[in-house]
Amino acid sequence: MKIGPLLSCLALVVGCATTGSKAPTGPVSGTVGGSTFTAKGAVATRPAIDTCKHDFGTGPVLLLQIWLSESFDTPYLQEHPCDVKASSRDFAIYIWKLVDSGEITPGTYPRRDDSSGGMTVFQAKSDAACKQELPNLQAESGAVTIETSDTMHVIGMLDVTFPGGGRLAGRFEAPVTPSRGSVCQSLGIPGGTDGPGCPTGRCVP
């Protein structure tokens, strides 16, 4: 069960890390699947380490999530973490390690999925009724660099490519917000504990 199946049940909510010769500047933006995207807001969550069942057995998983929204700005995402914009498209960065302690520290994380952990950037789309449209299109190459990661915010940049020639690149600054789901829930795999979920989420027209 590699990262594709792991994200099939997505729970809503230094150095050069680029695929080219220059570090990306400006907000995260690009064209994926024939449609342009520019991040308007970003938030990060760090669910507590949890024990999940995965391809490499059963064990602890550490996860950092960064959500990039085209529809909502950062203050809105902080205040309304469960809202979903109808007919929207967002992107998320997931970096995980199969460890029983520690943090996702500053550094460069290439696109991968192996017995020590992994990183992916994926697209999350919602239809007119705010229902998630699966599967989630995932980056196939590139990297994410975390420059700063503390209890208040996560700062970094990404430059990744998607099947069909799509690319996202740019910088992000994401304040840390409470997680609504556990590590296992967020990765869509069994095990672990349940997070509080999103009982008050709204579908925003």
C-alpha cells in the first residue's frame, strides 16, 4: 500500500529544493491538469505521532501537513478549518516519517515513499456539493524544502511536477493550527486514534 492508496481517504484538514536551476519565488502557483492555480492561503498541522498499519508493517508515523488554498486566505483557514469551497481545487503537502519520536525538521524532502517515510504534494478537488473528487492527483517528482518549522509556523518552498507536465512552484508561510484528524486518518490507513473531525464544516458556495 503505497502513497496512492494512503491518500484515497484524505481527511480534510536548506538548500535548493527545485527541479530547475533557480529557487522558486512568489506564492505557490502553476498549471496542473490544464488549469492554473495560485495559493491564496496556507495552514499547517502536526497531528500527534500515531500507530498505523501500512505496507511496512504496523508502527509509529509522524506527519506534517501543509494545506494550500486557492479559495480562502490564511486568516479564514485559521478561523474556519472545516469549511470547504464548492467546486474548488486545493493542494496539500504531506511529509511523513516512520519514527516514534521527533519532528519534521528543516531540510529538503524529495518526492518519495519508502520504509523510512516520504513526501508528496497532491491535488484535492471538490464538486458543487463540496464532495471530494477522487483520486487525488499526485506529484511524480520534485522536492519540498522546509526552511523554518516551529510551534507557530512552517516556512518553505516547493517545486514539483505532475503527470502530464503540470508543475507547481513557489514559497509558502503556513501558521500552525490544531489538527482535526489523526495521522492515520489523514493518510487514510487503519490504526491509531480518532481525531475530533469536522462536525461544523460548511459547504461555501
